[in-house]
Amino acid sequence: MKFIQIIFISLYNMNFIHYHIIRGVVDILSARLKKLRKEHDITQVDLAQSLNLDKSSIAKYESANVTPSPEILLKLANKFNVTTDYLLGRVDDPAPPQNKKSPAEAEDYDITKEADRILAMLADSETGTLMLDGEPATPEAIELFKDNIAFGIEQARKANLRKRAD
């Protein structure tokens, strides 16, 4: 029974992490899209029309009510001459790299630092602390989150490398 409880708790934690990672990415995307649109002095309606979208679509993206499809995300990146990684918050430099490896492909890529960065995104904005069930997470819970995130990153990298090799 204890084993089943541990599995259930791990699955619950992974769903919790997944939700908060996605929420953080959507919030970054909405803020960056709005910033780029204003920097380029384009209205929401004009941007929507240039991408053949419904005029309310951009407002929904900017308010984080709707997430653009990968196809629309790529169109937005091309429109503003930025990378999709920039729009999604993976990098802070909006300029497309010229023949550079992605951070995950670099030999000095540190999964632990990436897990720490993701944990920081999950922290409560008011307290700066990772919250779990409305309470600050214990150091042991934080370490468990970090280990699971690092494991997920490593597995995703391996799958990505296998896919590229095929």
C-alpha cells in the first residue's frame, strides 16, 4: 500500500509541476507578445489580420486565456523576427541565433541549473517560495520536485536526440 501511495504522490506532484510550468510559460508568452506588438506599433486587430486570425485571437493570447497553436506561435515569431524560444521564455535574447546550439544541446548544459530555473518559475510570486497544498513546501518536497524535473529534462533530451538521429 505504501508503494501505491508513493506512486500516487509522485503522479500528483508531476501534474502539479506540469500545470505550473505551463501556466508560467503562457504568462511569459502573453507578456512578450504584448510587448513586441507595442514595440512594433501594431494593433491587435492589425496583427490578427496579418496572420489571418480572428480579430479577438491576439487579445486572447495576450490575456493568457488561449494558447496559440505551434503553427501560430511560429507565425508570431517570424512576424516579429524573434525565436519561439524567446516567446516561450526559454531565452531572454529575442534575436534569432546564427548557427548556435540551443542551450539544451550545449556540452556545458547544466540540468540542475535548468531544474532550479523551473522551480523558481513555480515559486509563489508573493512569498518567493514553492507552495504545495497552500503551504510552503518542505526542503524535502522541493528536492523531490527538483529531482523529478531534472529526470524529466534528461529523458526529454534523450528522446529528442534519438528522434534527431532517426
